Amino acid sequence: MTQTTNLDIEREQREHFAACVGRIASRQCRDAFTELFEFFAPRLKSYMRRLGADDQEAEELAQEVMVTVWRKADQYDRSKASVSTWIFRIARNRRIDAHRRNNKPALEPDEPMLQPAPAEQPDDGLNRLQHEEIVRRELATLPEEQLILLQAAFYDGLSHTEIAKAFNLPLGTVKSRIRLAFNRLRGQLEAES
């Protein structure tokens, strides 16, 4: 007569929960979800309270976690974690997100960053237009090998490493060509200012 150990029971429970998640993922099985919900929701609430949530927040977070389990059941990988580990990792992340949301400082209406930019002065606008014209004119005179790299950096927002890969050039060459182009533009702006 073989005796069932706690480890055997835990292993069977782990396999059963993994099968439930599998049925949710493949067939959206409500019975499997109900079973997981009844087992994990009270434990999640308790876990959330231990992490500092009040009763109402703990209830809401537990429900959010279980909704996530329903929606993302297809992302569960039993080779990486048990169902309980996966669910409690989701819960931990939800609690962190909630904590961040709740601890954001209130926005002040007088916050300078929220104020519209001041109207541009006529002289400033004229100077900006003159600088833009100089830059456009000088861009047209750059060697093509510098111009395309400068455009990739400033218009396309690529890093030097990304440009080097895209144009199959050594990183040092990319940096040198961009620096030469940039210095030429700066020199021309300074000369005409």
C-alpha cells in the first residue's frame, strides 16, 4: 500500500491548475476559471493586504489579477513557473502599478511645465528663420556621405550604432562624418551671426 505524501498532493494540484489554465487558454473554459478564481482570489486578497492595500483595494486588485489570468492564459508557460508563481507575479506587478498610481503627486495648475510657451518675439522669430535658412543652405552643400548620415541621426533618430549597421560602416566613420557635418554647420551659423 503506497502512501500519498504532501509532495504528491502539491504536484497533483500544480498539474491540475496548469491544466485549468490550459483549458482557459484553448477553450475559454469558465468552469476552469471558476475553479482557479475560488482558490486564488481569497489568497490574492490576503497577499495584497500584507503588501499594504486596504480591504477595498485588495479586492479590486485580486479581481484585476484574475481578469488578467483569464485574458492572458495563453501566455502561461508551465515550463517556467507554476500557476501560483505566475499568478502571484502578476499580483505583485499589479500592486506595484497601483502603488505608483496612488503615490503620484497631484498636478499643480501653476506648474511651469503645464503653462503654454510664451509667444515668440518678432526678433526671435526672425533670427530663428534666418538660422533655419542658413542650415538648409549649408545642408545642401554637404557631401552626400555626410548628409545621409546626418539625416539618419537627426531626422530618423537613429543612434550612431544603428546608423553604422544600417549603412554597413565602421562606427568611427559614422561618428567622424556626423561630427564633420555638424561642425561645418555650426561654423557657418557662427560666421553669419
